[in-house]
Amino acid sequence: MTKALRFAAAALLMPLAACAGSPPWTLSQSPSEITLRWYANDTDIAAASAAATRHCASYGKAATLGELQRDGSAAIASYRCG
């Protein structure tokens, strides 16, 4: 494989690796909201709140928890940026 082809393959795979990172995982996001998912037995809601805070702060806004749902062992939280 040529060096240019290896670089192109790596560039395509890097965003996929970022999606598979540690929880909480982003289900959706926009400048006005973010929805996160994690396994409640493995990750504390504080980690989700911190991720939401970072996301909203990147737009100069504060994160506010809108809704918290449980789906079996998974937790799903929606935060508003305002």
C-alpha cells in the first residue's frame, strides 16, 4: 500500500474511531442541544453532564438537563444549551 493510500485510509477511519470512544456517546447534537447515552452501571451522570457542558460551552452557552430516560441498563439524557 502506498504512503498516500495509507494516509487516506487512516483519515477515513479516524472519525469512526472517535465515535466508538468512551461513554457517554453522542446520539445527536446541535448548537442548541445534545443527547447522550451511556450505561448507568458503568458511567455516572456526572460524566454526561461534563460532556454536555463542554459541548454547550463551545457555543458560549450553559448546559441544562432537559430529560433523563432509562432504557434497560442504558441512560439517555437530553441537554439544552442556553
